[in-house]
Amino acid sequence: MLDVKKLPNNTFLIGDFKISENIDKKNLNVGEALNFDISIKGRGNIDDIPELKLDIANATVYDNKSVKTYDMMDKKYGGTYKKSYSIVANEDITIPSIVLKYFNKETHSVKKLKTKEYIIKVKKETQKDIQLYKQQNSTNNSSKQIIEKKIMIIETSDNQKLLYFFFGFITAVLLCLFIIYIKNNRLKNRQEELLLEKEIKKAKSENELLNVLLSYIKIDKDLDKMIFTLENGNINNIKQFKNEVIEIIKQNQIKN
């Protein structure tokens, strides 16, 4: 009988992780944006890290979707979590520290990942700057109006028409060749996918299947999870498992 212990409250990560952050500027002009990046690396269930949010008063935070990559090192599953933010402010702000807890299996204790806190200074626009901007904008509008009034009618000669027809014909031929190339390339990719499916179906044991799939590690996160499961021997029905692997290969277009 297994004795399963619950994880401490507010802890959903298990393993060993490190965090780092990067900020491209600490002084801004009004309306200017800064970039703030977070990177988490380690061994463990890194795919369970949620979308980390930033709540900053008196600022607009554009939250970019995180990017997760997975790999195997020394037979341990892990990878990298990267998150980027673009922050715009009209007055001084503070980027708070981000704290993430995880359970360390080696020390049997809860650890904290923590970023630095940053104080951002925003330079206010002076009346002189505003007036200069208005003058430049007015000059640009006047130049635009002058350009729009200068409209010229250019007649096309027979030689030019013939030249345009020739270039149009060449463009059409090249476009047809490109379409044929794309179709042939898709057919080739499909043949490669079918070859990989055959190799998976031919595997009679877990070791044979593992040998087929090991060369495809780090290509797709879903396939990496299946390889990790296979490597640890957590398979009850190898036929069903192979069907699930083939379905992942088809959906994510993984090929030889």
C-alpha cells in the first residue's frame, strides 16, 4: 500500500528550480514602454507553472503568453519557462517581486523563487517639449498636404506595356512552380509521417518503442511527456500507448 503525502499549501511544483529576471531600462519618458522578462529553469513538473501575472498601480501591463520548453537531462524531466511583459507608465512605479514556491524532494522542504523589486522613474514632459512636438507635427502635416497636391499623369508606351506583360507572365510561371513545390513537399512529409507510424507499430516491446522515439526528444512537449512515461515503465497497455503516440505525431505533424 502506498503512503501518499500531501504537498504543503500553495505548493504545486516538485523538483529543483532557479529564477532570473531582466529589465531593459529603469528610467522612462511619459508613455514610453519598458520590457521585463522572467526565466525559470530546472528539473521537475515545470509545465505546471501557470501564467504569472503582474499587478502594478498607475501602469499599463501588456502580458505576453509564456513560452515553455521541455527536455530530459540525466533521466530527469524539466525545461525552461519564459515570460515577458511590456510596461507603460506616466509616473514613477514599482515592479513588485514575484514569488513562486516549490517542494524540493532532496531536502524535503519548501523553497521560494523570488525576483528583485524594481523602482522605475518616469520623466514628466515639460511645456517646452509639448510645444516643440506640436510645431513638428504641424510642419509634417503641411508637407503632407503639399505632396498630395502634386499629382502627375504618366502615359505608358507600347514597349512598356510589353515589358509589363512579360514580367506578369514570368511571375505567373514562378507562382505555379511554387505551388507545385508546396504540394510535393506536403506529399513527402506525409510519406515520412507514415514511415514513422510504421516503425512505432512494428515495436513489440517497451524497449523497442523507446529506441524508436528517443531520437525525437525535444521536438514536441506532448511527445516528450509520452517518452518520459515510457522510460519510467508506467505503461499498462502498450497497444493503446502506441495509438496515443501516433495521434500526437499526426496532430503536431512530427516527421522523420
